[in-house]
Amino acid sequence: MEWRLFEGIPGEDVRAVLALARRTTYRRGEVVFHHRDPADAVHLVVKGRFDVRITTAHGDVVALAIRGPGETFGELAVVTGAERSATVTSLEQGETLVLRGSELRRLARRHASVGEVLVRMLAEHVALLSERLVEAYTVDAETRVARRVLELGRIYGGRPPVAIPLIQEDIAALAGASRATVNRVLRVAERRGLVELSRGRTVLRDQEGMARLARQRPTEAGG
């Protein structure tokens, strides 16, 4: 498996670094680390998907991203030396390679490309958070739900039908909406044949139709 973090690094150097990593497995729902935990390692996702989220001072849960195979998480705190900025939980049975921060920093000293990739990745994280912040102020909750369902369809892969094995509370956390809003939008989409709902999952059946719903105004989305 290839990770973006190692772009431009000779294969033998990557293998040497991976030989030092610790393979760790997780059960569905298991917490990898909590917000404000000490930051001592970066995780390279081998299998499964992991939810990155924070809980606000008011108790609201906001999901920031989902990381899957070939992606990483935890690099921000390792680079800055700060505490963990979010809680990461395994959404399904998962596996990561845990690389100590000291090894990552040593690799970055030997290969400038590592530092460059890290800067690009961190810049993309900031851009995504900025985009979500603007979206929260300018886009209605119904449209945000439709957009997150489209994104989840891409994350869980392939051509429709795509099974998204998340409960509606998880989609609500990603969309910054209430569960009631998620349920309402998905029921509208189901009546239109865009999705199929079952316990604990949503099946995206019509990607183009959902894209149109994602651009509609609330009154139109409500039928």
C-alpha cells in the first residue's frame, strides 16, 4: 500500500521506516485517541475507516473527516508538538501502522519531500475546515446533508449502488445538522429513488439525482 506521506521517497527508505512502525488493530467503535491526548505518533491507515471529530464546549459533536486506506491521521499534532486536536474512532474493524513522531521527524530531516508533503496536507486540512465554516454560514442544512451523502458515496467507493454503513447521527455530525434534518432529507431522497434506507446504513442509488438535490433550496428539497 502507498501513502501520500511518502511521495518522492526511495522505496528502500520507505520500507526501512515502515519496519519501525507498530501494526495495531481496532474494533468497530474503538477510540484510537482522544482530543487533548499527548501526540506521540502518526497513523497510516491500512484497513477500515476512521472518524475524526471534536466535541464543542456546548456538547455538540462535529465530525471533521473520515480517513480510509492509504490516508493518514494524527500528523498535525506530531508536527506541531501540540496535544491531539480531535478524537479519532474506528467506524469499522480497522488497522493502522503507528509511526512514532521521532521517526517521522527524522525522515523529514533526511528527505525534504516529506516536509513538503506535510505542508500541503496541512494546508488542505485548513482549506477544508475553512470551506466547511463558510458552508455552515451560507448553505442550508438540507443541502449540507445531501452534499455529505455524496461525499460519503465517494469515500465508500465505486458506482452506485454504494452502501454507506453509517447511522444518521454520524451523517448529522458530518453535516453540522440535527438527526431530524438528516432523516427528513433522506426520506425525501428515498421517495425520489435516490437512496434506499435500512437500519444502520444508507444506500446511494442515484448519484446524479443526489447532486441535483444538493444544489436545491430547502423548499425545493422538501418537495
